[in-house]
Amino acid sequence: MKILEIENLSKSYESKLEVVSDCSFSIESGNICAIVGESGSGKSTLFRLIAGLERPEKGSIKVKEKIVSNDKFIVAPKNRNVGLVFQDFSLFPHMTVKENIEFGLVKNKNKKVEELLKIIRMENFLNRYPHELSGGQQQRVSLARSLALDPSLLLLDEPFSNLDTELKSKLRKDVRTIIKDIGTSSIFITHDILDALDIADEIIFMDNGKIIRQCKIEDIFKDVKNEKLLKSITELKSNSDLILNALKNK
């Protein structure tokens, strides 16, 4: 089953050139998909369109085969069963970890919080406040809060951009494990291809508002036709080969 289907999606601001231009793709249920692009590529606008924070001028978005956005119709974010995790974590500073995770839950609050704290390995932090947590811990709590509402699709916007390099590597693995353990489909936006390689099952490359390639992670180096993308991927492969050789020679 396709969890997300996007057809001919376009969006512009103030009569300028289209920020997102005629984008079409789909994602299978259970997959983690990374959308990779430089600043200004249109990836953040695409995120907002999928989340329901913007309405497209053309095209449509379906979640679980139901239209949630087109040029005449939009379902509010809270009603489309899509979870959001922002790069600044967006935790409520006056609430404890427990209160942040259970925010928005109507029933079985204690059971749900207990389950999620175990998954994110923070059972001993339920009464801590956000300012008492590290950046990585705040990110995991933000993730748990979004997962508490059992979203069909989880969206993450540059989830590692505010973290240092050493913490990034560990947290990428944690995030993938958490999402896979829950069994939620997910899309995350990033400018760092290493994020995608560590977490995603598939990757979408964006440039100037257009999707220039979608492929499985294992196919990332195969049959690349776009010149700009080819250069970037060739550099990535070259750097990874250098690192591997250096490690072998230690």
C-alpha cells in the first residue's frame, strides 16, 4: 500500500517562480524516505505542503489513498494523521518529559507514555524539563511526542541540523531504530546526504523545486543522469572510498 501519493504538485509565493514545480512521487507504507536538497531547493516547502501547513496551487496529495490537499481543498494538519518533528524540537519548556509526550492524548496516557519512554530509552527522565536534557534527548522526546498520536506518516524537518557531528551519528541510528520499532512510515528533510544514507530506505533528490531523482539507498550510485547530482554523488563515493581505505590501513 502507498502511504503517500503526490501528483503534479506545484507551489509559488508572491507570483515568483514556482518553489515546488510539478512534483510527482509515491512512498510505500513502512518505508523511511529522505528528501535531500540544498538550501532553496524546495524541500522545506514540500514538507509544509505534505504537513498541511500550505495549500498547493496545482496537483494533489493523498495519505492512505485519501486526498488531503489540492488546489481547492485542504485537510488541517491535526486531521490528516501526520506527525511533525521540527528541527528546534518545539517542546513545551514548562512541561516535563511525561507531560510533553502525553500532550494531545485523550486516553491511556500513562500506558502510552510508559511504552514510548521505554522505546526511546528515557524511562528515568519522565519528570525532567526540556532545559535539563541534552540536544539528543530533546530530539528523542520530540519524536516520542509525535509518535504518541499513532500517525500514519511521520515528517521530520532537518532533525539533526542543531546537533554536533558526534551526536548526529548516534542519534541517526537511534531515530531509525525507533521509527522501525514503531512501524511508522516516515519522510525526513535534510541537506546532508549522510543523514539519508544512515537512516533512509529510499531517497529523493530535489533541485530548483523539481524532483531530479528517486531511488533506493542501495541504488544511489547507479545510472545517475543529472550532471549536478552526478558530481555530488561522485564526490561522496570518492570521499567514502578514501575513508574506508584509511581505516583498512590503520
